[in-house]
Amino acid sequence: MENLGRLGFSEEQADLLEVATNFCRDKSPMEKVRKLIESETGYDPEIWKEIIALGWLGIAIPEEYGGVGLSLGEATPVMEQIGRFMLASPFLSTTLAAQAVLAGGTQEQKQSLLPKIVEGAIATLALTEDSGDWDLSQISARAEKDGDDIVLSGKKLFVCDAASAQWILVSVRLDNQPALVLVERTQLSEGALRREVIIDETKRSYALTLDGIRLDASALFDPHKARAALSHIHLAANLLAAAEMIGATQAVIDYTIDYLTTRKQFGKLIGSYQALKHPTVNAFVGYEQARSHLYSAAHCFNEQGTGEIATRMAKAEADKALSYAADRSIQFHGAFGFTYDCDAQLYRRRAMWHAAQFGDAAYHRKKLAELLL
């Protein structure tokens, strides 16, 4: 905590970290994580109500819209502990949707949507397409004006928590320019959502067919803010994904150490062998480095230029740290590590999922080279 303080770890972050740690530990033991994998929604609605009561959805929403009035940096420790205990909920999807409304919505849309999100309405984003391009301004889905209406066409992939969402914010191309539109769940035709099979089975992801969806012109976000909003969403998603990955890294290291200090081979604890000790130390060093990058990014997220650099560094380091720690855990568990029953599998899958969402380590290093050189 002392080291993080020098990076700007605020009193609010410390308080939220403590509350989130205790809550997520109590509400999301591993046996419940695995049980929810088999459920339709992927999360416990009663736990979601408790999250709403804690006020977490309003952390990064200004007070004028009913929120707490803090920044996305204060949502970071909450997301970290959600990742550490794999607490399943639409928190990430809804928080990112709120950020999209703040960055790209009209004043009327902010006043209408944000208070409802604070009160617990679930929302999500539909940004990814068949190309898988991490540049969110590269959009194939289209919106055409038809009188006073807007008609959509195309397809979106990896729409998280869409079946539970009241609103879906969709990126489209309108008049050959990027745009964001608001689609209400009730406006989707039967069969418009299709559940996807994804690597991280603790999450829920859907393909969304947009063909024929007709919206009122009031569903269009401010077209002059669309590019800036997509850029903000991209960085916000990477910051919170990095937080979730850092939490998972801590958890898988703890899981590994517990095994190394209880499993015996040839009459000795396997944790006493240097071939296992050294990689475990390397995993912990990688975790500490990545966590420092995370809270540095959380501290300066809103600073132009510096915030982008720090966020891309954080995502790249989080990707590396979680992938390495989970890989070592799987290997150290031997044959059991390669079975579905080994919890290290869940963390490795989480690393692969987030690497595929909004940019992996190599992608962000390439972007950093462009920014720094």
C-alpha cells in the first residue's frame, strides 16, 4: 500500500479496495464461480442487487446524474478484486456503457440514462465485428436515415451480458462516419441475439444481428463526439480489463503457492525445488510490476497523452503477468493442471479472453512505440 501511495493511490481507492476485497471474497468462493458457469445468465441476481446497494455503479458517474462523482481510477480497485475472486456480474459491461454515455451522449441522454444505471439498470456495448479490429473506428455495421428514423444493418460480436442488458450501445457507420446509437433490448427481434461459445466460460457473450432494427433519431448519440467517445471507451476498457487481470494474477499465484507448500514428491514439498521456486518468484515480480503500472494508469487516466501511454503499458504488463502466472500454475500442477478441474485453467482462459478484447500485449506495445518514439 505504501508503494502504491507514491503513485497516487487515493484514500477513496484504499477504502474501496478494502470493501471490495471483503465483499468479493465472501460472495464469490470458487465453488460458486464454477456453479455459475452452468447458469444461463452467468451471475447471481441477488449478488447484483448487493453491488447496486454498495453504489459501485455510480463510482465514476458525476453527482449531477446521481453518481458518487469519483473517476474511473476509483473503479479500478473494485474491478481488481472482482477479477481476483472471479465474481461474475455485468459490472464491467455496465460501467463501460456508462463511460460511453458520458463521453458521447447528448445532455438529454446523460440525464435520462445515467441515473438509471446508478440505480442498477444493466447496459452493454456492441463494438466488435467479424474483422476483430481493435481500432474501434473501423466499423462495417451501418445506419441509414429513413425519414425521421434510423435503420441499422450488420452484425456485432462479443456483446457481453447482452441478454441481461436493458440497453445496448452500438457503433455504426452513418454518413460514412463513426456513430453510436442506443438500442433498447425490447427493440431486438427474436433471434437477434445468439449466445457465443467463448474461451472464458465465466462470462456471457453474444452475437447481435442488427438487420432491420429501426430507431428514432433520438437514439443517435452526439455525432461530433463519436470518434472521441470510441477512443475513450477503448482506453477505459483496457484500464478495467488490466485491473481484472491483475486481480486474477494475484489469485492464481496464491493458488500455486498453496499447492507448492502442500504437495510432496520424493518425501519433500515440491515448493522446495528451485525449478519451481524461481518461476514462482518471477510470476510474483511480474505481478508487482504490472500492478504498479495499473495504479499509475488509474492515477493519470484522464491526463491527455500520459493517460493513454500509462493505460497501454498497464494492459500489456497485465497480459504478460497473468499469462505467465497461469501457465506456470498449470505446469506445476502436473497432469491435474491440464484437466478442467484445475482452477488454474480458469485464470488462463481469463488471460486469453482479455488479450482478445481491445488489444493484446503485442498490439499495445506497437501503439506505445508509435507514441514514444
